[in-house]
Amino acid sequence: MCSCVRSSRAMAPALLPRLLLPQIGFRLAGRGLWTSPQCLAVSGESQLPPVPGQARVVICGGGIVGTSVAYHLAKLGWTDIVLLEQGRLGAGTTRLCAGILSMAKPISIESQMANYSSSLYQQLEEETGVKTGYVKTGSLCLAQNQDRFISLKRLATRLKVLGINCNIIKPKEIAKLHPLVNIHDLVGALHLPDDAVVSSPDVNHALAVAAARQGVQILDRTAVQQVVVEKGHVMAVETDRGSIECEYFVNCAGQWAYELGQASEVKVSVPLHGCEHFYLLTKPLQEPLVPNTPVIIDMDGRMYARPWQGGLLSGGFEKNPKPIFTEGRNQLEIQNMQEDWDHFEPMLSALLRRMPHIETAEVHQLVNCPESFTPDMRCLMGETPGVSGYYVLAGMNSSGLAFAGGAGKYLAEWMTYGYPTANVWPLDIKRFGNLQSSRTFLRHRVMEVMPLLYELKVPRWDFQTGRQLRTSPLYDRLDTQGARWMEKHGFERPKYFVPPGKDLLSLDQSKTFYKPDWFDIVGAEVKCCKEAVCVIDMSSFTKFELTSTGDQALELLQYLCANDLDVPVGHIVHTGMLNKRGGYENDCSVVRLSKNSFFIISPTDQQVHCWSWIKKHMPNDPHLHLEDVSWKYTALNLIGPRAMDVLAELSYVSMTPEHFPSMFCKEMSVGYANGIRVMSMTHTGEPGFMLYIPIEYALHVYNEVMSVGQKYGIRNAGYYALRSLRIEKFFAFWGQDLDTFTTPLECGREFRVKFDKDTNFLGREALLQQRQEGVFRRFIMLVLEDHDTELDLWPWWGEPVYRSGQLAGTTTSSAYSYTLERHVCLGFVSPPPGPEGLPTPITPDFINRGDYEKRRKEDMELSNLQGK
């Protein structure tokens, strides 16, 4: 601890009246708020009310996340809701939350959740009479260098698209807003005037009061032991005080969500891990800070600070975090853990550098509280893939207060309607599988994740821990040839291949928003794809086989898929699997291997989601079988005009379009290996073939292809080249351009919908209605014209698109086109609403006759775009 800051370490936790749980015990009748004690177990009572024998839904976890779910379910008309808490209500992480409510989040759905939470917490006091401590302070996200300043400007453009008030300001303006901030090393800041601070325990209290008034039964000191599952569906919850039959269960257990998932009869994967999180409380300063003093977020200094009772509350996210509870649950309630001044010293030093005038402040307490983190820094939400009716909302990555309101709303909508009202795929628990459930993996990953919360993240950064978990049989072979790797759903995939003589270290450390150091390398790979032949290992793709003894497989796919699957054997069909709204749940290629056998190829991160979607709609028929064969096949993509020459030489079969038409599959011999599924498609629009190779033959086939291909100029290529090729061909990818709210009519894929067949399929009615009413947004390609590739900032994704001076949409993906020698962006645009605020159908004239530009305000470029 720095000697210049006076300490009062012996202060008892009870002296933290706003941050620690108020000792009200929820005895609210005396306050005139509530006279139904049967609705809520009172912590101070000697005898607990009995556990009900049945309920519609049981929620485990009495923190702010669990009470938010209960509150929103009740608002949507649910009855027979039971909320269980193993200790006292709100006595976990909620009790120790720092109380900062900021909308400056890295992805749009998180900012939307925080924005809703802010509105909710403001009106809770009026709704319940419970004071929540809500104070609108605003916040200042500081930038110590130009790269951080660029990232804040990019964030500001995304927030403005969402309608969130924010501004980029200069250092002098920072000093005016917060006189204690040292601005000598700052280049600017992002100011969010509507950010706030709030008392998390009081918000939790208010949510509980409001939920109980709606009939939610809240029981504390009641621990969930396991969830009873029968035939893949939640049937009951066993507690230490009896069993409750129920249809739905929601795991909001926070730190213990992982253990609770593992304790059930059917294990449920909830990939999160705890870490210690420290923050400092000071006594009032000599000139006490007013309550509405802005929150300071100095990510380059790894610290934050907010006003607290005339003094400061300041914490941060250090480079060397301390994981906890790896061995599992070891205490009923999270008590205030041990101080560690040596560990906190770097954050204290950063605070004193940023606010040197507080060096004489007296320390009130150093708080050590646990927070749970997930493998990708995003929370876990949604129905679990293995158990119907089992929902999860946990892993808030130190943003539980900011997310709880919005996340509870979206989960309640999900449970009520079958889907939320926003695209929550980035948060969907089905983005993970059992492979991320290893405690060793989670412990190591969380030690990287916690520092990354404040780390500068340039485009296409990669996690460094938990790597080489899933690899192709060719991994070592490709690695020795210069492959640089990225990870998707735990699978290693080559980005590009460094030629001999290049500086590997400088390439690996290259981080920029401008032209990257791999530009020429990827350009050479793209050139080879267009002029000769390249090999890309795409083994990470999700691969399923659906088989039946009769027509059951075809009937299921005809219902699930928008395109017609009743095609001759050997044909390949690109199709979407749609939901009731007509949105894409999956975008896949389906091969008819035989009359009753189909091979389904989906994006890598769709492995769990797609499996769950198909199984959800499969009839209980022993003659219908779905198998995940992702691990059985290595996939090689041979791209380029000479691909047919390489395969012809290896198979002694003509590979010309006359003998091997496009979108066709044959099982062939390649070299000495039999049973290779060769498909005439490349996912890029370029000529070539996909080879699905049984893994035992992978190395042999690869070696043969590379050997024979030498005379044709063959080389390895990676996913960066693939990205450039597919974007310049206007190919949309699921998860980047397509989501559960995007329909085929909005992205120009109406030709992949079987409207002309008298066949019902999921989403048909919604698409017919949309075709009649008109499409309100459209997927378009934009080519940058006024853009200097060498000097200007690059577009990556998420940039706003302006048409004739008005905001019209955002980009969803982008890449440099080495063919056009320009940047290409894909994204959605929509016309402004009509006179009464209603959506206006989009027309070809609107798309083709507008003047498009991609603006980055506050000293960022203004680049013209040409619509196509």
C-alpha cells in the first residue's frame, strides 16, 4: 500500500451502509409496502414457511439477476413462480457490487441491456416506494493513446446508432467535468451523460418487492440440491427442504451456477469461473465529492472510480487476477474475503496517477468480492441444449448490475414467446458446448478474460489461453509451414501462412486499426486462389448425418429447411433453417447422400445450436437418427481454376463441369484413400471442390494433393483469404451477417425458398406475410471509393452507414477486395419511418439512388460509398 494514503483497515464491513446489504430482513409491513408474509421468507424469522409442492417455474438465485427474471416473468403474466435463495436474499455478489451502471459495452446487445436496466432502475422507486440510490452521474472513458481513442470513437458510433447519448470530448472538457482528473497524458475521452450509479442491494430489494406484489413466492435459506429431469425435460427441483414439481427451472446461481449445473441428474454445462475483484473505499475527501460527479473509467490505467459518500470507490481489472472456487462450492454465502494490499497496489498507483489530489485521503476499506467470468467475456443466457425447460442466466463478467434488468427482460420474453425481442445470439449459452466445461480450462481462461475487460482489443484479436483444444489431424503439418492460428468454438483454424523469411514475431504482435502487416500475405493467397489452386483446412465446420429407414429424414428436413431438399441423390442444396418469424436459425449446405441419408454442413459455432434446433423438432421415432460426425471428417477446400487438374490426376476421373457439375457430390478415391466425399463448391464463389476425408486418411490425402499440386502452383491459404473472397462475392455468413431476425427476403435469398411447392415449412407463413407487406430492410454491398488503404483507418464491422446524410443502417462484415483493389462492406440499410412512425417498405430506388457514406465523426474520416 502507498504510504501517502492513510488507511483505516480495521473498519468493520457493517460500516458500508450503501454497498452492503441493508439489514432490513424484508420486514416491510411496518413500512406500509407489503402485508403478505407468505410471499417471502423473512430472514429473521425463526420458522421458515413451507416449500410449495409445485410451481410453474423455479428460479434459483436471489441476487439481482434472479429477482429481475422473477419480476419480468410476473410482468408478462406468469403465475406460480418460486424464487429460491440458499442464504439471504441479495447476499452474494449483489451485496458487494460497485454500483456503476454504464452503457459503454463492447457489443450492441450488451449496451441495449444496460440502457434498459438504467430506465428500469429509475422507475422502480416510483413503482415500489423503495429507494434504489439511483444518481445520474455520467461517465468518462479515458484514452491515454491514439489507439484507445480510435476504439472509443468506434464505440461512440455504435452507441449513437442505438440512440444512446454520448460524445467524444477533449482533455480540457474532461477537466471541467471532473476537476480531480489529471489530464496531462490524455488524448480525449468518451462522455456518456446518462450513465449512473445505483445501490445494487436496494435495486434487488425493489425488484423483490415488485415481484412479490405480483404473486412471486420468495424463499430464502432454501438450497437447491439438484434438478430432476425425465425424458429430457425438467420435472422437479429438489431442495434441502423438500421437492417442488415444476415445468421450468432458471439457474441464476451466479458463482455457483457451474456447480449447480453439474449437480443435476443430467449434467448441464454452465461455463463460468470465479475471480477475486478488489475495490477501495475512502472516507469523505477534504472537499467531499458531490454525488453526481462523473464515473471515471481509465482502461489504459486498468482502473475505475466513482463517487461514494463524499469520497471515492475505486477498483480495476489487474493483469494478474486471482481465480477462486476452482474446487467448487465451499461456503453458503459469499462473505467479505481477505484484503490483499500488495495485489491491489498497481491499481492504487494508477488511481493516484489519475487523481493525485486524493493522496491524503483516508482509506475506509479495501473490499474483496468474487465475480464470475465466462470464456468469451459475454454472459450466459437461454435454454440449455440438453434439457428442455432448463434456462440459465449467469456469468455477468462484473457487469451484473448493468445487465440484470435487460437480461432478465430478454430471458422472460424467451421463456414466454419462445424467443426474445432482440438478437441475443452473442449471449446464447448454446454458443458453448461441453468442451468448455473443463475446470482447468475455465481457470486458465478466466485469468486471461479479467484483464481483457480493459485491454485494448483491435480487430481480429484472439484468446491465448485454452488453445489447441480441438485441432485438425493436419495441425502440426500446417504449423510447420507457417500457419498462424485463430480459434473458433475451441477449434484451431489457420488465418494465413507466413512465407519463409518473414518476421513471425512482428506479425504475431501486429495490432492496428489501420492496414495490417498480413495484408500482402493474404493478398498472395487470394491471387493464388484466383489464378492457380490453394488448399484451406476447413475441418472445423459442423457436420451432421441424418438418416432414416423410410422418408422420415426427408420429411423432417423439408419442414426445417426453407429450400427444397427433395432433390436427386448427389445434389447439394444451400438452405436456411428458419424459425416461426422466418429468421435464420441456421444457414447450411445439405447433401443428399442416398434416398434416406443426408449430410448437413453448418458453421463452426453452430455445432451445439444446430444440433439442439434439429433435436427440438425431431419426432420420437427410433427409425430416425441424427449423428454429429464433425470429428470423423477432415475438410479440405481446394480453391482455384487448377483444382480440377489436381483432383483429376489423383483420382483418374474427369473433374470438368461437364462430368462434375456445380453443387454436386460424389464419393471418390483420392490417391490411395477411398470414401472421400468430393463436392463441387467452395463457399467463396470461386471454382473448386470441398473434400470431406475420413480422418485416418487426412494426412495422406493432404500430402498427395500438395505433391501433385506443385506443378500447378499450389499453396496453403487461410480464413482471411476466404473472408476476402466471400465478401467480394456478396456471400452472407450466419452469425456475422445473418441472424435469427434476418429473413431470406431481406438478404436476397428468396430463390432459396420453396414458395412454389405445396410443402409446409417452418417460417413459411411469416415469409408469405412479409412478401405481401414488403421488406423493411435490405442486405447490400458497399464499395469504398474515397479511401486510402495505406493511410486511412480500415472498416472492420459495425460502422454506421449514411444515405444522403441520414443514418440508414450498419455494416455487418467487411474485407479488402484484392480483385477490386478496394474495401467492400456488407450490411443492412432501411428507409426512414413513414409519417406516423411506421416502417416503410424498402424499394430498389431507395437502394440504388442514394449517396452513401460511412461517417466517423470527431476527426475520423468521411468516406464515400457506392451502393451495389
